[in-house]
Amino acid sequence: MGDLERRDFLKASAAGLGALATSAAAAGAELPVPPATGRSHRDTAARRARLYELLGDLPDRRRPATATKRGEEEKDGYVLESWVLDLNGLEPVPAFLARPKGLCHQAPAVVFDHSHGGGYDIGKKELVDGRSYMQPVPYAKALTDEGYVVLGIDHWCFGERGHTSELDTFKAMLWQGRVLWGMMVYDSLRALDWLVTRGDVDASRIATLGMSMGSTMAQWLGALDERVKVTVDICCLTEYHTLLADRGLARHGIYYYVPGLLKEFTASDVNALIVPRAHLGLAGTKDALTPLAGLDIIERELKAAYAEAGHPDRWKLLRYEVGHQETAEGRQEVLAFLRANL
């Protein structure tokens, strides 16, 4: 591409974004949902398969997922196991598994999806130690107190896998036909494959839960894997084109972007693949990562989808007058939703 062509391309791109932003800013105007193939929620199997295809060149989904136990220790009312999982054949995946102390029967399980927040050294430790923008009681304690087995892994670039920067990892994968988000989602799917093989886990009662990046992971894991019966996402329910209109792409990390996604899917489309299984979303009305216009669209779309499926009670979106944080009220709603649906 020559200099003139490049300038023309950049001008056209900027003009397109500007027009979208201008239309979004019109007083009282509601952003229309852009057309996307398969907006009806009936051909979910094909749509689910297509969404998976957009995640780039992934390792064989059927390769064995194996694990090596490092050890375990008693914590505050629960047992914390440390594992190294072989999920992708490329690099080991360290994991924590928390289980109620004295558990002697099969229990429901939760895949805990850690957040980003620039905490590349944290990763799975968020399950045990929490984060500043989450409630004081970490989810390992809160969920095992409820009787759940809980699994959390280090995702690419985080925790014990933080040996290479997120940007370098994204670029290297892109050169190889891979997508960073796709590789993260793949690891979550394979971690679930391993989780359901445990004798203390009831494979028919699986949930996934996370905040921020973990919220997005919960949405995608619930959308792609029907074994997930309950999805809880906290503070990252974003309708993509409204983020474009708000010129807010820099608010999300590079991991968030999947090539070609907007040609075929909106966030509403992705989340519609969870229907009719239970789904709770929690959002802050002052959270710049989730434009309010997008929340309105997703709520409208999913209300209609769950009503069409005959289960309007299985979808709930709660909003709080806060920014990017989990509230005390929200935490209680999360636990109550799990009790009711898992």
C-alpha cells in the first residue's frame, strides 16, 4: 500500500468511526443493532461452531488433557490444591482448585475466570487473594462455603505464565494464525474437560464466573460449551459497536479483539448462544468499559431470546451506580443466583 493509499484508508476509517460516533451522540438516539447473520436463536449449533472457528488456529480439541498435582493445603474452611495442567501442548497451565473441607460426595463446580486489571503477576491468585475492585472475601472462600468445587487457571501472559508480554504474545500468535483470545478460550474449555473428570465434581452442575476479562471469558465459555449450566459475568458486558461509537477501544486490552468477529457476531449474538441456560450479568452504570447504550441493547436482545425460549426467569441484568467494581449487593446476588440455578 503506497503513502497515498494508506492516507486514504486511514481517512476512510476515521470517517466511518466518526459517523458512527456522531449518530450515537444524537440526543435521545438509540443505537440500532447492526445486522448479523443468524440473529434468530434457533440454529445455535452452527452459530456456536462458527464462533469457535473465528478463534484462529487452535490445538486439537480432542487431545488428552492431563494433570500433575503439586500439593495441597488447608485454608480458611477449604482445601486448596495446586496443579499443573497440560491443556494445549504448547506450555503448561498452572491451576488452583479449591474444594470444601471434608467433601465426601460429588459437588457442583465453578470455573473461576480471573480478571486482567494490568495484574500480570496475579492470574489465578485472584481466586484465593481477591482484587481491590472485588469484594473482600475472595471467591475461593465464598464459593467453597456454598459447597462448590472451584477451578482457576493462569491464562496466557498471567501469573506463572507471565514470561512474555501480552502485546508480544498477541503479535507472535497472529503471525502463526493464532488469536490470543482464542488460545485463552481454548484453555478454559480444556480446563473444563479436566474438571469434569474429577470424582468429586457433579458434571451436570457446572457454572462459570468472572469479573472484567473474566466476565468476557465467562460469556464465551458459556456460549461455546453447553456443559456450563450457569454463567455469571461481572462488569464487562459490552456491545461491541457501541464501544466503537464511544471511541473506547483502548479501554480494553489487546487480548479482547478477534479478527473478523464483527462481520458475523455482536455481543448480543455471542451471549444468545447461552440461551436457555441461566445467565446473570452485573454492570456499573459509571463503567467506561460497558457503554450504557450497549447494555440497553444486550438487555433488550436477551430478554427477547429468553422469552422466546420459554425461560424469561433465567436471564437477569443488574446495574449499580458504580464504576468498574463488584458491589456488596452484587456479590449477594451472585451467590443467590448460583443457589437458585445450580
